[in-house]
Amino acid sequence: MNSLETNTKPQVNTNSIVSLTLGILSIFIPIIGFITGIIGIIFYKKASNQIAVTNQSGKGLAIAGLICSIVGVISQLFFVLGIITFMFGGTTVDYE
């Protein structure tokens, strides 16, 4: 083996890993998950731009981060709407 041998595998884009991590967290953390989901979508965009320019790997991780972030944001919106409906849904009952 040659000691000067270089690594031929492309480096994984760090922003794609961050996007996936934030996307997964957005699914499981209530209320704050909405914010982490939006940040995960932003990191997806940064990662996809960097991957296109630098030819790094991690496109699949970035796409998975985007999907998890979108699912997290939508589920957080339903969670908040459910709480609002539960809190204010029964206040208009008329007992005549």
C-alpha cells in the first residue's frame, strides 16, 4: 500500500447531515419542532446548492432532511391547530 494514497470517496456535505438531523428533530419535538423544521428546510437548500457546485455526496441525506422537515412542520401545525380547537371549541355552547 502506498502511504500517499488519497481518499477517492467524495466528502459528505455537512449541511445535508444538519438538515436531516433538524428534520428528524422537528417531527419529535413539540412546538419547537416547527422552528427546527424551517431551519432544516433552509439547510437543505444550502446543502443542495453546495452539492451542485462542489460535487460532494450527501444529496440523499439532504432530500431526506427536506422530507422530514416538511413532515415535521405540517405535523406541528396540526398539533397547534388541535390544541386551539380543543381550547376554544366548546366555548360557544348556548344553554337556553
